[in-house]
Amino acid sequence: MPTRLSRSRNWTEVPPTASRERPAGSARPLGRWAVAGSLVAATLVTAACGSSEATTILDTEKVERAIEQSSFEQRNRRVDVSCPSGVHQKKGLTFSCTAVHPSGSTRFVVNQLDGAGQVRYEAR
């Protein structure tokens, strides 16, 4: 009666007198744990890479300085601008900054024009 060996759900019949060594150059079949480990590793690598758009944070300090410079050049007024930190760099995303000056404060609406950090701002 032939002996049965399992290889990736395919049964291979081997006569009892035949050698059970693999021929030279043949690949060793991966076990379930090796396959599962490969899938977990691939998932972790994918999760770590993620989308560059989701992980890139906009440099809002540059936006603050640009608003401060514009206020000084256009109105000859020194202001202290505060924008939120941790804003994702993403085309179409809108957020607000506040410029504080001696006579009060002004809200600026900032719209991201692209995913590379270009913005447009407007006093409201």
C-alpha cells in the first residue's frame, strides 16, 4: 500500500521503498505558519507605509509667518498669528487661523490648493 504525503492540499503517492528526499534544486513547500507569517509581515509593511497624503503634516508655522508678513506689507500692521498644528496636508482641506492685533482679532480662512503645501488665505 502506497504512503500518502500532504503537499499544499495535493496528495502525492510515494511507494514505500522510494526515497523521501527532495530532488536537488526543488523548492521546499511553505508550511501554513510561514504563509501566515508572510501575510502578517506584508500587512505590517503596508500599514507602516500608508498613504503619504495621510501622514504628511502641513507646516502651519509657515502659514502663520506668511499671514504676518502680508498684514505688515498690506496694512502696515504687526499681528501675531496662530494656526492649528497637526493639520494634514491635503488638497481642498480648509482650516482657520487667527491674527491678533491691538484693535482686536481677525480670522483667516486657509484653503490648501494642492497636496504639496500651497495655500491661499483670506481675511473674513
